[in-house]
Amino acid sequence: MTIVLQETLRAVFYAPFYAALALDAYGEEGVEVRHVRAPTPAQAARGLCDGSIDVGWGGPMRVMLTNENDPNCDLVCFCEVVTRDPFFLLGSAPRTNFKLADLTGRRLATVSEVPTPWMCLQADLRRDGLDPAKLERVSDRSMSMSAALLRRGEIDVVQLFQPFVEELVEEGAGHIWYAAAARGPTSYTCLYGRRSWLAGHRDECRRMVRALYRTLRWVGVASGAEIADVVAAYFPDVPHERLGKALDRYKALSIWGRDPILPRSGFERLRASLVSGGLIAQGGRFEATVDNTLAEAVIAEDPPALTLGSRPKDGGWRRPPGLLS
């Protein structure tokens, strides 16, 4: 059978997922995958609930939110890949010894495309005794628009992910004040699907988890430039050197896990952030929302790291499905 695998949005911090596709990691494990993109991040879970999508990759946030709003859609997380917050705060001027209190009195543009970055940031502000509602915040601009506002001096600080970060740093228009990865393990991206569907496709899902585990092992030893070589086709508008630097920065921050286990600590930190920000009322219990049994089984098998052996003979990487969609 062919498994329909959906990404939430195009993002550099999803690099291991793109590497698994480009290197045919799923094919090596005997699984046929058809890669598609969600119409919008907000609609990412809809296809899983109606059965048009088999497996998604995206945030446990989406799983908790969907299950709370639709108890009949029994989504479950089963393979973590992004284990820390991949967003940054950049200011218009250099700043050392940054503290979140330094945002007070400054114009801040936060991410509008998805809710998790702000949920995490506002939770950290509350932790430090600050009131997020008192910030002078622009919350309705895209990341590309926010970057432009910073360049023009119309705001003081922006919340962004890669490759916007490297682009602004290269230009001298932005300076990294804070990497949200510093907040500690925060479950950010995993594979997820309906528990009822997983029950009937355990072997295929185990093979998918095995493919991603092997990919994570390769990512763990590869350089940013080497990863960029593999995933570049997914980012045709990003210069290769910039993409490599973005990936190296993420590696230095331990954005990607070493294995596919989704830890309770990362789950609870994320859940608490979503609750404190009012996105969800409670969120599901860890045991009801996360299934680590496939990850545990794959780790016990101790598969080798993925290699570059899937590179086509013509020297080019396999063209990503749906790249132009």
C-alpha cells in the first residue's frame, strides 16, 4: 500500500523529513510513501480526521488542539524528530546578556503563521514574572513581512525561523538575541496519525519510524553543508551556503533528537505553554496522546545510520514530490 504523508508547512527545521524523502529512506525500509502538503497549517489535521491523509508530520500542538476540539479524531504522536523550539528573536542592534525583560518597551513582531512560537514565548515571559499582554506586539504579519519591518526600522525585534535568521544576519540587518531552543526540550514536530489507523498498520508505521531513526543518525554526523546538498531541492530560493549555515546553527542548538522517542518532559513543557496561552484548556494526558512503542521497538533493533547510497547515478537528488505545488 502507499502511505500518504503530509507536511504542515515548508520549513528548514523539518530537514530530517526532507532528507528521508530525498534519500529514499522509506523505500529502503520497504514502505511506499506519497508526500503531500497541507493546504494551510490550520488545516493540517483535517485530512487525517477525514481519512484522506494517513500520516502527518507537524506539532504535537496540532494533535492536542484537534483532539480537544474533536474527541472523535483520535490523533496520536508516535515519532519525534524536532525536539526543541526552532525559533529565534532578532533585534535591530547587537545585544549581549539578553533577558526576556529586555522586550519591555520594544516593538516586537511575533509569528502569525502558526501559534506554537508565541505560545512558548509567552509562557517563558510568564515564567520570568512578565505580563505578555503588556508587550507592544505586532501579531498579524508573516515572517517575511516582519523581516522587512525590521530592515526598515519599523519594529525593534522579530520572532523568526530559518532561513530568515541567516539572511538578516548576513545583511547586518538583524542580530540574534535569543534562541528559543534554550528553553529546554519542547516537543515540536513528530509523526502523528489516528490511533485506529495505526492499530491496523503497525508494521508500515514501524518501518517509517525506522527510516526516520536512520535519517536522524545520519543527520547527527553530517555537516550543515552535507545536509543542504540533500535537501536543497526543497528550498530552491535559498542560497546553498545560507542553507548550510542555517542547518549548522540548528545542529549546534540540538534541535533534532538523537532518536524517535517523544519524551514526557518535552510534551509537558509544550502542553503547559499551550494551556497558559489559552490555546487549549487542558490538553490530553501524555499516555493518551503519545505512543512510543514503535520508537522503542526500532531503537532496540539498532539499525545503521542512513547512507548516501540512494543518490541517483546521474549525480542529482530525487526530485521532491509536489515540490511545485
